Amino acid sequence: MFFTKEDYQKIEKYLLENSIKDTEFSKASPLSGREVVAIVQNGHNVKVTLNTLRDALFSIGVDDFLNISTKYNETSISLLQAITLIPLENRKPGQVITFFDDTHKWVVYQFTGEVTNQWNNLTLWVDVLNGGTGANVVPDNEDTVGVPEGNFTLLKFANKEYDPVNFSGLARTFLRKNITTNSSGTTINLLTQEMVNTPHTIYHIQYDYDLNGSTINIPEGCVLQFDGGSLTNGTIKGNNTKLSGIINITCSGSGSFDLNRANVKDFGAVGDLVTDDTEAFERALSFLTTLNTSNVAGANTLYLPSGSYSLYNIDCKDVNIVGESALNTVISGRGADAVFTLTSPTTSMDKVKEVSGLYFINGILAVKGDNFDIKNCIFTAQGTNYIDVKGNNVNIYNNLFNNKTAAIKIADSLVDIYDNKFSAANALGPNYALIDIQNTSNSSEISIRNNWFYSYRVDAVSVSGLPPQALMIQGNIFTIYYQSTGINISLGSYTNNGNFYIHGNRFISTNVQDKDTRGIVVEATGGASNNIEISENSFSNIADPIYVNTGAYNTTIKSNHIKGAYGPSVYSSSRYTTITDNVLEGTPVKVFQPAAVFISAGIAPIIKGNVFRITGSPLPDALIYTTQAYKAIITNNPVTSVNTLTSVIPTVISEAGQANDAFIEQPVTIPNSGTSNALPEGNNIPDGFRFYQTDKGKYTTYSKSFGWIED
């Protein structure tokens, strides 16, 4: 049969008019898999169902080794996430996969299950490289346990029963989440009594729990191990309960706890200098003191990590307060109020507590108990801040004070202050002291040693009112300037004032023309200041190095080295003053006082063995000047000078009638300005004693052989 050209044209026209394009086919219904399609097989057209074709394609197209991270573009995933990405129809026994896991490592696993409905059982996935299962650790029901959940088996930490017969140690419980809605409609993670009801158990707190205002009673012998979780909004009642880990408690406490150290931030302190952290500190202190049962050495420590804490009037009983460091643990109080008040229930020496590593910028550290060490702290001039001491066995050392007024105030105390640095360059006025000792009792003993002082318009050490029984000031360096005194002792009208020992200190001023600097001042308005020793100190360019006023009895001034004084190196108007073995250098300026040693109205002074080194000019009127010389002993005080005339500089007694029973082995004169005309009497008048009698208008000289001889 043959088709003509016209036949082909008719057929073409028919097909164009009656056929449709494949893009215009109707949308197929959901496929069941039983549909038949045509394929070419071995050069022949054959038909096959979709199910058969799918199975054949799967067996050909799925690799035994599959890179999950590359194929599905997923990294940092777990094994469970990786195997879930593979579609159900592509899963098969023996499948090997690799991916970049959530520990940032490439891993390789193989599915060892026999059927694909075991696909999500992680224990059937073997770590090809490390030889373990997909869970890395096979559960042994002691440390971990496999917990079925749906089609999965999840590994969880295993709880442990308390069974001492089988050597169990404490039981172990991992507290789980308990999400609920409280009566206010708020979603919370609720801690209930049923969750914490087994004694002798370590409870692991991994989540943040809300007690919903209730009280949770902790059973006997338990440990609350904080593993990142917290407790809030309620009360936990301990039963000699231990707290450990990263403690985070903002709820209340009652009962008893065994706790050695409390980190204030674990109890809600913020440390931003804005938030009032007082309540958090008191909560931490409650666990340490009221509720604490620990007897471990060094227990009861309130620890302050780095931060700036705003606080007010916190009572600290028998507790250590330790900051991370004085450079970054800042304490700010409220003006003249106490930040911390330290008290102690015991006077036992083995119970010494410490305050250390803190930076005080405002507020007072009040010590009202015994046995405290205050060390390695900084006290700055930003506000009113100082240490107020009224306790015994208080040691203050290795601190830095930069205060406008007082740094330490002391009353009724046994205190040792050493190895500190004091600075008051911006003091408010001359009526302040860095160490201010006021109205102590006869039982008080105070030691100030090996400190460094820099004072401007403020005294370094001041003692006033009722003085201590014993005061030792030794080995300090006093750098003093305008309107400043190194040691200022003003005793008032008291008797039997005790023993003062001022020894081996250095007093320095760089400006000799500063007339308002004084080294050591001892004054008393009445009574007796017994046994004051001023010895082996050195003075450089201090206007008034040593000044002892009326009422201070029994003062010994010996072995000091004084150079560059503006006025008298030593001034005394006290009774029974002994001035021996000192070295006095320089030329006193006559317009201030006329002598290197000036005794005013003194009774029985002893001045001997001193060395006068006179340089420059003008020369003084006298080396030793006394308004009275009653029972005085003035002997063996040599003079060295480049000027030979100094050998005749006399001892001057302004009133002849007050020189009775004196023993003077140096040139002596009584000037015309004397008010008494009576001749001195007694058996100790030295040979050559010469003075001017105003009523006769002439000099009279004493001779041991002939008596008094008028010129």
C-alpha cells in the first residue's frame, strides 16, 4: 500500500486538529504505584508498574557510603539528626554514612540493624573509626541508662540507690525538668518535695527551679550539687546539708548547712555599683553564719569575685571577707555609715578572721570584735571611708590608704598597724590625722611600725584624750609638709598615762622654710605622762623636730639625729626631761628661738652627751637655753664647727634664782633680762659660773676657792 503526498498532508492536518501537547495533559491523580508505564528494555517496548520500577531504581541509585553533610548541606549535627535526614525509602541495612558532627569532627557510622525499622536505635550504629556504638558509651545502668522514648532509645544519666551494704556511697539523683503553670498563670520549672525526698543523696541541680513560695525540706545527709542550675522563690530547709558546685541560690534558707565559702554572686549579688547588693550579701552571710555547721579550718568565708558592690550596714559575725583582689573588687557604702561591722563571738587566738582583697571607695569598716586581720586592701579618698577599731588582737597590714581625713580610728583596743602606706595629699585641713587614737583605756596597747606616711595639712599619727597604756611607734617613715605633724600626742588632764616608745623613725621634709612642720609633739594640760622615750629617730628639714610641753613628765630624748631644724631642735617645758647622746646639726634661726635645745620652766633637766654640729651663720645666742635650771645637769655637750668662735657659745639661764643645785660644766651666762637678782645656791655650782646681776649692774662669777666674786 502506498501513500501519496496528498495522503500525508491529510494525515498531518488531522493530527494537528485532533491531538494535544504533553504540556496540556490533565494533572494526574495521586499515584498508587500500580500504574503501568512503558519502557524500552533490550530494544523492545515493555510495560511495568511504578512500584516495580521504583524498587529497581532504588537498588541501583543508593550508595552504600553516603556523605550526609555534603548531600544535605548540614553540619554540626548529632548522629540522630544525621540519620533522620535520610528518607525512609533510601534506608537499608549496612548503610555507611559520614558527617561533620556537633563536636566539630568528621565521623563515620555504619547501620548494623537487620531491618530498617531499627533505624533510630542509636546502639545499632557503630562508630567505624572509634569502635563504639552511636551512643559512644554503652549504657551499663550504673552511670548511664537507655530510656525508650517512642521509636528511640535515649541515653540518660542514671540515678543511684543508697545501699551502703553494697558499698554504694551516697545515692545520686539527677533532677529533671518539671514544667508547669502556677496559680498566676506563669510557666515555671517547679521543684517539689516529691523530687527531693530521699536521704543520703546527692541531688544534681542542672536547671533553674522555682519553689513557688513553698518550703522544701532537704532529707538527712544530702548534698545539693549545683551543675549550672538555681533555686529561687521559696525556702530550702537544710539538715546539715552540704552545698557544692556553682551555687546559685536566691531563695531563703533555714535549718542547717555545712558550707565553707559563700560566693556572693551565687546568692544574687550583681556587682555593678548600681544595684543594692545588701540583701544578697545578707543571704550569703545567713548560710555562712546562722545556718553553718562547718568546723573546717578557714571556714566561714564570704567571697567577693570581681565587681563593684553597693552595700549598706552589713553585720558580719565571726566571718572572713575575701575579695578577688583589691584592684577589681570595689566596695561602696553610704557616706559616714558602716559598710561592714565586724564582730566576733570568741576571743580565741585560733579564730582570727580576715578582711582582704577589697577596694573601699566609700563607707566605714567598723571592727567591734576581737581577732581580725585587715590586709591587702585599698582605701581611697573618693568618700568617707576609714577603719574604726574597737577590738583586741586587730592586725592591720599591707594596706594602701589615700584618705582626705582619717584612715584609721582607734579606741579601747589592742592593735598592731604595720607595713601600710598612708597618703593624705588632698587633706581638708590641719585638724585631721591619718591614724587617730582617741580616749582609749588603760588596758589598750597600740603598735604602729614600719609604715610609710605622706601628709599634707594633716597629722600622720594623733593621740588625744585618755591615752593607751602602751604605745609603740617604731621604724616608720614620715614625709610631712605644710601644716603637718608626724606624731602629735595631746594627753589632756590625766595621770598615769602609761608608756610611750617612739623609736627608729625617719621624719623628712624637703623644704626647710616650711615653718609649719613638726616631727614629734607631746603635750599635756596636767597630770603625769609617765615614761615617754623618744630615741634613735632622724629628722631632716623639720621646722620643730621634738616639742614636749608642760604636763608631760619623765621624758627621755636620746640618740636622735636632727638636721636642718628651723627653730630649736629640741623644745621641752616638761619636768624631769633627759636629753642625751643626740646629734644636732645646723644653725637655728635666731628669730624663731635662740637655741638648739630650749628648756622652758623645766625642773631637773639632764642634758649631756649631745653633739652640736654648727655650720653656716648667723650663730645662735646659745646652744642650750633654759628659763630655769633648778637641779639641772648640763655636761659633756661638745661643739664642732668650722667657726672657732662657737667654742664659747654658752649655756644660757635666763633666771639666776632658778639655777639652785644645778650641775653645769659648760660656759654659762645669765643675761641682763633676768628677773631675779638672787645668787644661785647649792653645792653643785660649777667653777666659773657667771651671770649678770641686774640690781648691781655687773657680772658675778663663782669660784670654788673664793665663792662669788664681782667683776
